[in-house]
Amino acid sequence: MILTVTLNAAIDRTVAVPSFRQGHRHRAVEASTFAGGKGVNIARSLMLLGRPVIATGLAGGPTGARLMERLAEESILTDFTWINGDSRTNLAVVDPTTGEQTEINERGPDVTQEELERFREKLMYLARGARICVIAGSLPPSVPPEFCGDLVTELNALGVETILDAEGEPLSVGLRARPQAVTPNQLEAEEAVGHEFADRSEMVAGLDELVSLGAREALITSERGCVASLGVEGGREVWEVSAPELDPVSTVGSGDALLAGFVARRYDGATPEECLRYAVACGAESTQHFGAGTVDVAEVERLVPSVEIESIAVAPVA
């Protein structure tokens, strides 16, 4: 079983607005409403890819009730902890004439210590039947960043492979807890290591820095694909992976689909190269849909051979 954790779940609304300009009145030509939050999006992709997954996290209020209804309609298995605060609503505006997107994300509800403890107990119960747990997305403002690190530590103790997709202080704290892998995008990785990446060599060096900060493996996503440092027999290998060029409908949630593809093949026991090819194919295919985490498994399989992968370096165990 795979678990996904979304501590700041949301109702995500995406609207398509041609020639969008700030300060002007517009009419949307298309709109969609989904249950969202990164972990929820990843669970959606995993379900569509045919892997066993349970989405868990925090939800509450009228928005949380709508969120649970949406997930039930999609036949996504859930076991959320109910809180008193109202879950957030996010808005993404996509301009189909330029491909640009504007995202407006609410901060999220207040969460009490008692609610966090109830969630932690539930997660550790679920984890006893899980092989992989993905902790993904932002935290509500009242949840301390250390909470992510505490979850990683406890999941490690249970022997669960933990993958952390976070940013800012939750990522920094989580790194010190030694997750199996971290999967930031380039901006998030730059913030974590404290400097920008001017070229590919610096991004590859950034992978080494993430590992030195505590991650056992690291993957940095970009618009075209990713670079990754993954464990192989006797050490670690670094790859650069690029997706075939596609004309995107929407890139909202493409990184979530990429991570879901990586987790899906990892769950299957595939090689690192196979995991990365499939991951980048999932991320690329998801851009053809209007809704985060949506993938067509047949199209993903068609794209896999078109994914370019290059081995950059092999490093022995220190």
C-alpha cells in the first residue's frame, strides 16, 4: 500500500481565461473543480495508474466536506482526520493563449495540538500496512515545521520508505530526519541549499547538497523533467531526464503527476532508470489535461520511450 499525506488539503478551482490581464473583467471559457493539495493530487494520479493508495491528512468545515465528496466521486480511498477549521480553497487562472498560469492559494485553517496528535496516531496505524508514504505540500499556518520531521522519524522507525515533497522550513527540518527521498522543484531546492543554480552542473551539485543535508536520495524537478541522485548497487548514480515537447493544456499539478509516476514504478520494484522515465512521462502527459493529477495511463506508456535519460555520474558509498 502507498500512503499520501496532505496536511493542507484544498478545493482547487482552475479556470481558463484567454488573454488574461490583471485589473480587467474576463469570462472563463473552461473551468474545473477538484479535491486538491499536493498529496491528494499524487493520490489521484496513483489511483489512475492502478496502484493501491490511501490519501490521508487533515480536512474540516464545509470545504472539507466538499473535498471528501469529490474524492469519493473519484473512488479515491481516504482516511482523513477531521478538524474544526475550514479547509482552504485555491484558484488557478490559466491563459490558453500564452500558456501562463496564475495561482492564488489560501493559507489554510488553524489546527490544534490535539487534532495533530489524532492525525499522527492515525497515520502510524495506517503506516503499518504501507510500504511507501509521500508527505507532500504546504502546512497550515498553525502547524509547526518540525511536525514533518517528526513524521519522517516515526515512519523511518516503522520501516516505511518516506518521500518528502515540501518547501521552506518544513523541507529543511524534514531533511534532518533523513527521509528516503526529497523531491523539490528548482526554486525550492535553491532555497534549501542557500544559493541559485546557474546551470546543469550547479543543479547536479545541488543534489549532492540535499543528500549531505540528510536525504538519502534527491530529485529536483524542472519544466522539462528532472535531475536525480538515486541509490544503485554500491553507491549513487545521477541522471538528467527530459520529457518530449508537448503543447500543454495546463501545467498545474504536473510535478505531482511526475512524483506519482516515480512512486508507482518504485512500488513495482523497477530500476531507478525505469522509475525516472515513467515519472517524467507522467508529468508530461498530465499537462494535456485540465485538472491537477489527471493522467491517461495508455498515453503515459506511449510517451515513455520518448523520454530522454542521461547518466551523468556514479559515486561510490562514502
